[in-house]
Amino acid sequence: QLQLVESGGALVQPGGSLRLSCAASGFTLDYYDIGWFRQAPGKEREGVSCISSSDGETYSVDSVKGRFTVSKDKAKSTVYLQMNSLKPEDTAVYYCAADRRELCEITSLNRFTPTLWPEYESRGQGTQVTVSS
């Protein structure tokens, strides 16, 4: 059974840092792209960052570029989202998803979209990040 479990969410002050983890079980990260998404209260889910299984290339949306970094540890079957210089607008529930069908194909990113969230092969339950003083 493919399972993803997020952890690491917390209450943090503006300017602070957090590292989120997305632990995979039941499958290997060798063949699955991983995407990080978030959903703020009253807003729709949005894509944040993703990492490709084929070459490790990463992508982040403009609003977090330079502040968030996605990486993976294959030995631990875990993908991380390092978040620095956090802002109140980063407050959201953060989710990860896994898919073998080019979720993070860098040249097009056609499949890195919250519209496809229900179709991703595995989806986590989320972890809350709150940025507030």
C-alpha cells in the first residue's frame, strides 16, 4: 500500500524556518515524482514545490522561490521541504503527493497542478504550518 505521511509542521514566528518531511512507505522514491502543495484557510490548494524522480530536478513557484528548497533522501524514503524566511502568508496545511506520471516534469509542469490532486497515486494527510508572532 502506497502511503505518505507528512510531519514537521509547527507554529513559527515570521522570519523563522521549518523543515517538513514527507515519508513514503510501500514504494520507492526512485520512480515517483513528489510534489508539495498547500492550502490556506478559505483558499484553494496550490502547488508549492516538486522534485523529479528521474534526475532530481526541482521546481518552486515564484512566491516561495529562494526561500523554500525541496530535497530527498532515498535511503530514508523521505522528501523534505526546507522553508526559510517564513511569512504569515505561508500559513497553510502542507501536503505531499507522489506519482509516476511526470508530476514534476520540469519543461512543462502540466501535471503539477492541484486540479490533478485526486488522481495522484498517493497523497498525504497534511501538516499544519502557522506563521505568526
